[in-house]
Amino acid sequence: LCVYVSKILPIPDAVEDLVQEVFISVWEGKRTFSDIKELTNYLYRACYNNTLLYIRNNQIHDSILSSLAEECRQDEDMIYALTVKEEIIRQLYFHIEELPPEQRRIILLRIEGYTWEEIAERLEISINTVKTQKSRSYKFLREKLGDSIHSIILCLFF
């Protein structure tokens, strides 16, 4: 979140304070979130809104917004896409840690760039075992990651 806010507000001292204020408001608030995705979306949107309020309230918006106006149109989509990508990868690794040890080793080796054959050789197991464990892992990760976008990313990742 700090990286995200710092892309909008190039004042390092204010960035952490803004993000901390968002976390405090969530902590003290009565709002509940149904899942981690909803919380994550809320945190990013709240940080974005608080940053814009900070800029407006501190009368620094003229200089910042004029330079950001040109960049924001182009960079906003890229920043959001990178933020979403980072969050999806974080969620992927979180769920990989939930896999049984053998499946986790196979998936992590695949992420490191090993072929399925190299994984079988390295772990001293048959290629069929690797394929079976891979299929089980993919099924588990697709269930955990949910919607089709996550599944597409999962397929591209491996």
C-alpha cells in the first residue's frame, strides 16, 4: 500500500501516515469484509481517496496534480494492473503454502523454471507422479483463487 500511495504522492513522510490512517479506520470501524479480496480492494481504494484528500487539504495539489495529470492517465492503469498482479501473486504463494509438502515442492520447482521432467529427476519420482501431483495442485489452487481471471493467470504462471 505504501508503494501504491508513493506513486501518487511523492512525499515519503506523508505516505506511511496515510496508509496507517487507513488501517486505523478499518480497525476502529464497524465494517466487516466477507473475504480477503473485498478487504484488499477496500484498502487500495481508501488509500487512493485519502491521498487525494491529503493533496487537496494541504494545497500541494497544483504542483503535484499538474505533473500527475499527464502521467496519471497513462500510469493509473499500469499502477493498478501492477498492484493487482502483486496481490494475485501474493495470494497464489499464500495458497501454495497450504498444499501438501510434495505438491508444494513440485509447484515451487516449476515456478523456478524446471521442466516437469527435470522435477521428476530432481525429486527422484516418476513423471506420472509429477503430473498427478501437478493436476491436484492446479485443481486446489483454482478452487482457492476462484474466478476465471485467477485461473487464467495460474495457467500462464505455470
